[in-house]
Amino acid sequence: MKAPAFDAVLDFPLKEGAAEFRGEAAFLGGTVPSWFLEYGIPGRKRTPFVRVITEGPVDVRWADPFEVRTASGQALGRGKCLFPGAPSSQEWKPAKRKAVLARLELGEKDMILALADLGGLKGLNGEDLEPFCRLTRSRIESSARALEEEGRVRILGFTPLRLVSQSCLDFLRGRIVSFLVQFHKGHPSQRGAPMEKLEKKFEAPKTVLVLALRLLAKEGRAVEDAGIFRLPDFRIPLSIPDEETLATLEAMVLSGEIGTVTLDEIRDKLKLTEGTLQTLMAVLAERKKIVQGIDGFILHQRWLDEIIAKIRASGKRELTVADFKAMTRLSRKYSIPLLELLDSMGVTRRKGSVRDIL
């Protein structure tokens, strides 16, 4: 990276009371007049961290060695670049700089992990490392794989390489759980938070957000149902009259004409407000009693399970619309959207005018 300033570590202490001096930085490609400014970090007197400001841009990258000389050319010791184009003192507080440079000093894997942490939830892209260090792509990928095996990063892709640090991912997971706690308190009549709400709340790439949610589900700390996320112990609170209405509602769905009813039919018969109906439907979905099909049809889960069992027990490898109508006694009006629902569930797969039974 060509930059007029970079952070480095020296293998010799500066003179007592001399926090900066003018001299030369001698690289393999040539010598450049430079200012050396010690950061004055406690505990780093013998091998100080310094900011090197050169007279003009210099092609320097992480781990590049150089010799430090006086303005007259006398050798004083050696240095090693740690952060080419490092942020200024106004951008970084001393404690942050000390922590970052200490990690960059350790080696390849620690350098990659430190940059991944700096990238936050956006993570680290392989192309960002090319101007930062001289490691080959294969070597960077090898170090990234080793870090993933150690549980310190998660690799999101290889073409190009993209990774996020485990610590940033853990932080996001904690924030998601806290958000769901508050969401349930503020919206007790809703099953949970939709994916769109989470995307709006957290400024994270969708791949990172999805990974965090998947890990929470695997650990049993969150539950996902049709794009709705909730805490595992959350249940929509209902009164005794609501429970009685719910039982009537479930019976209506189950006994509806050929297993299907519409929201309008339910609302008219039970004389419910739209908000109350939506809450009760959410409870039935949460309890795995109903499934909402294409075009707003509401199907009872038990009825749908029976249809799926019938299809798989038919011994057929393919299913036509006519076969499905005969099997279910559904009209074409109901058959087509229900078949599309079964396609989305992975029970069938459309192939021209027929469907494969999976």
C-alpha cells in the first residue's frame, strides 16, 4: 500500500526524552527521509510502537522490514511495518491502537483476525488484504481455514474470500436475543419479529444476520417459523374467552369445505375484529395447528399432513393435477394453489405439466 504514513514497531528504544526524531527509513527498494513519532504506550519502551511519516508515499505493507537511520545515515536499529496507512491519532484512541498493533505484531493469523474484528459485522474481504500484506491468496485462505477450525472466525465465502470474526458474530447474537426480549414485551400479540424487522434493526449484511440466526436456532436460543423469529419460551397470552374462540376457530378450519376456508369467512362467522383474528391465527400457527397457503387459504395442519401422507403412500413417482384432484376431492380452484404450496414445502417439484413426488 502506497501511503505517506504507517504504524510500525522498532527493535530498539528511542533516546530518553526523545518522543520523535527525523531520520531515514531504508527499505529494500530504497531509502526515504522520515519522521519517527513514538506513541508513548506504557510497557513499550524497549520496543516502541511508532508512527512513521515519510516524505511522499512509499510502497509498504504489513511485516515489511526496514532499517532506521539518522539523517546522516548512521544505523540505529530495525523496524517492522504493522499497519500501512494506519488511522491518525484523532481517529483512534491510544488504548485501541495499542491493542490492534499488539495483535498485528504476533503473526499472520493474528493479523487476519485483528482486521476481521476491525471490520465488525461487515467482516473482512480477501481483496482488502492484498494491498495490506504480501501474502499470497492461497496462504491467506489457509490461515483463514485454520482460524475457522479454532473457532475464531466464520468463513462466508471463498470467491472472493470473505469472513467475519466469531467475537463480532457472538456480539450480534447477543443483541438479537435482547431485541427479541424487548419485541415480545412490546408486541405480546405477535408471534415474533419478521426477518424484515431484524434486517432494519441491525446494520449487518444479510449473510451475517442469517448465520447468526441459524446459530441461535441451533443452540435453542431462538425459534424460526416461516420467517418469524421468537424466543423459545414465548407464547402469545390468551384469556379464557380467547381460548374458547380459538377452539371454535380451529374446529372451523378443520371442518371447512374440503379442508379450506378464507379469512373473510372466518371473520364474518365469528364476528371478530381484524386485529383479534390475526392474533388468534398467529396462535394457531405458533401451535402448529394451521398452515397458510397460497392466495390466503387457511389449511389445518392435520388435514395437510393427511394429504402429504396420501401422496407419498400412493406409490406414484409423478403427480398430475387430475391425480391430485381425485386424491383430495378438491376443485381446480383449490388444487393449483395447494400444489404450489406443496412445491414450496419440498413435497413435490413441478416438471412441465406434472410434478415429481420427492
